[in-house]
Amino acid sequence: MLHHYFSKLSNKKYFFFIAILGLFANILSAYSTLGYFQQDEHYQILEFMHNLTFNTSPDKMVWEYQSQIRPWFQPFSYFLSLKLLSLFFNLNDPFFISFLIRLESCLFAFIGQCIFTLALYKIFNGNKIWKISTGIIFLFYIFPFLSARTSSENISSTFILLSFSTFIFSIKDKIFHISELKQNLSFHHYGLFLSGLFSGLAFEARFQSAFFIIGFALWILFNSKRKFKFILTYFSAIGICISLGTLIDSYCYRKFVFSPWNYFDYNILKGVAANFGVSPFYYYINILSDFFAPPLGFFIILGIFISIIKFRKSILLWSFLSFVGFHSLIGHKEERFLFPIFILMVPILCQSILYLYQIIDDNMKYQKYLFALKSLKRIFNISFIVIFINSCLILFFTIYKVENISFGFLNTFAQRFKHHDIKALEFLDKNVETSEYYGFNKDIQCDDKTKDSKCDLYRYFYIKNQHNFILLNSNEEYIHLFKNKDKYYYNYLYLDKNNIDFVKTNFYKDHCKTVYLSRSIPIYENEFYLFQNSILKPILNLKHWYNRGYANIFIKCSN
């Protein structure tokens, strides 16, 4: 099929070459980038999947489970796939299980990337916009990393790409323009129905995908020759997916649940989302300009501005602005909320920046502007070379075995870039203040800082046998362990809510310091031990690995 799809042999070779490189980058990212970008990847997906597997007690689940606001479509899909894989693999190792899930996610994302770039080929007919967009979509450093995430943002992003692509393939007209309105287009309705199915699945993976659907469907409505038939076909498919999602949610919550309404009720009407922080309307403008390694942020804002001026009727722009605009109306904002639309943003920016280059070249004929335009073009060229080098370096560091402790220098190196660019190399939970979880005002030391500071510890909890953590049963046992520490191997010791008083002892004051505070770490097999009656005992098994731990203080002591 693809043999006849490309009008030029060179374009086909280019596509397969870039796609193969992208496939390797995605797989390597699934293997190497351990942990999570944001903890919901674990506690809203893997923990829910674990609940299906081991029937976890509801009182041990997160509050989202109790309020029944999370869709089960993605965890249920992982659950089914692992059931199938268990026929071929012995799935007793949680680290291997998490790798399989990351691998599944990245391969699904790769399929979406391939189909989307093929749809872009139909739109741009293999021109420079398509070639640059294809290279960025497969190999820009953040996309392989995000493809391996088990987040709802990743899965909904892929379904959005598939929905957009199947719509483009459903257009019957040989000549159409994505930047025009009132074209009276005709569609293959099975393709339109499929596009609706993918939009519905994007919604079931992440309810905020509705913001994409609004702009996307409005553009199609303005360009559709048979508007009622479009509405019936597209939205009936979405309705089927919502019905399927409701059945899955009701099965997994063990009673009838309509989680989209619960989500809206809790987070918007009751304002629960605002409890996690409220940002101004323009917050996402700052994210788009600051999130990536400079100077890329400047060109993102410039490209969007040009697109609004020149390509304001584009279906890509309508979908993008609808998604970002409605998100901006909600008080609670996070950078990851924009991840589902990042790849869709790529051809928007490529089209705009290449249009700017065309304007510069067209005005070179005017002698009085020649020097200024040449200088501007030279600055742009240098900037894009810097962006390319930055992307290659960060991509290499990300897909390398970042769990290797010797790569700690990367944190210093990468500080030339924005902090967010190295989250692939850090597995950090949010920093917390001591009094927030423990309710006392002792002057706890956090790397020689006071209780008013926040404490960091690089989170390598997703690396098997990287650390051993020992839970104390009593203050006396810890002192005994410390005095005989040559007999035992451990990196850190931790206190839970039952023995937190140890920080008030004179021994702690004289010998110890707190290195990390957390109430939301995963617990792992073969890493945590109970020290009891002078014996180290492994206390965990596979069932515990996906669960959220209690509040803990991690401490180090020395003579």
C-alpha cells in the first residue's frame, strides 16, 4: 500500500529511514527512562491496574478512586494486555511488568506518529513542511520520552493523532485545503466514523480531550457538504466509546458510574482541582515559551502568532487553540496538560516558520532591506542549529541508560537548559515541607537546611537493586543496626508514622540528618526490609509494589 502512496521514491525512503530511527528511539526510551514524569502515571494508571489484578482494598486506593472520577479505559487495557502476555512470560517481576507497559505505550505512540505523518504527506504533498515535521515528530528529544510514559496524556495524544489522520484520509475531494473554510467537502463515512471512534477513545483516556474535539469538529462542520450526516456519523461514534467507557468504569468500580460527570462535578463544580493550585489565564503561554531548551520557546510563540495571522482558518490551528484555550479557562494548570497537543503543534510551527523564511527571501530584492534581512536569516539559522544540537544531546542522554549512577553529571550539564528538560533524567517527587505531613515543628535538617526548606533526593526507586531501604521497628533497633552496620548493606533508612519519634532522640540529633520527605512513593519488591530482633527480613512482595506508601522520612546517619 505504501509503495504507491508516495509520489516520489525519495520521499518514501526518507519516511522509512526517519520512522526506523524513531522506532529505535521510542523503544530505547521505554527501556531507559524509568520512573515517571509526573506521579499520576503510577498512581492513576498502574495502581488502578494493580487493583484489578489483586483486588486491592478500596481504603488503600487514592482519593480519585473513592470519588470515582478516573476513567478505567487505560488501566483496563493494560490489565488485558498483561493477561495476554502472561501466556508467554512469567510476570512476577514488577520491574519487567512496568517495562512491558512502557513498551506497549511507546509502540502504540509510534503507530500514531506514523499514521499522522502519512496524513501530513497527503496535506502537504511531501514538501519541505512535511519533511521537517516528520523528522521532528519522530526524533525531537521529548517525543520518544513522552511516548514511553504510561500517562493518560500520552495515550490520548495518540488517539488524537489517529482521529485527525483518519479524518484526512476520509476526505473524498482530490483538492482540499486545511486552511480554508466553506469548501463543501465530501467524506467516506466509514473513515469519518473511525475518526469519531478515535476521538471518543481519546476522551475516555483523558476527559480534557473534549477540548480538542470542539475545535476539530467545528472546522469539519464548517467545511462539510452534508453537515447533519457528519454530526450523526462522527458523534454517534463518540457516543459508542463513551458507552463502552461507562461499562468498563462500572465494572471496575463495581457499581454503575458515569465518571465524566463525576470528574466535572468534583474538579470544576466543587473546585477540588483548584486545591492543587491555581494559575493565571496566560500560564500556558509561559509554558510554551519556557518548557523547552532555549531558544526554541521564542520560535514556538512566534510560530503560533504567525499561524494566527496567516493560517487562522487551519484545522490544525483550530484544534490547537481550542485545546489550549479551554484549558486556560480552568484555574488549575500543569505543563503536562498540553502534552496531548504537542505533536499536533509541530506542522503548525513548521508551516509558520517556513512562511517567515519565504517572506525574508521575497524581500531580499529590496536593497535597503538586504543587510537586515540577511542578518536576521543568519540569526535564525544559527538558532535552529543550536536547537538541533540541543535536541540531539538531550535525546542521547534520555535514551542512554540513565539509571547508571555515573551519569549524575548530567544534572549539572543540563542546567544550561530549562529545568523541565532534564526530568527524563530525574525521578523526583514534589518537594514537601516537614510540618506538612508530620505535624511537629522540630528543626529537622534537610541537607543542612532548616525545617522551612524543602528536601530533595534523586528518585531512583524504579531501578532494581539500586538501593536497599530498611524500616525501623524501634529506636533501640536502629541504634543496634547503626553500631553493627558493617553486617548489613543499605543505602537509606526510613521512618514511617509509627516510629517518627526517632527524630526527637539525642542519637538522631548527634548523628543523623533527613535527606528526603515523602508520602507518595511506590513500594518495591526486594528493596525494603524490616529490621526486627536483629534480623533483616524482606517484608514486601509483588502486591505491594504498585501501592502508595505512607508518609516517610528517609535518613542517613554517620559517626
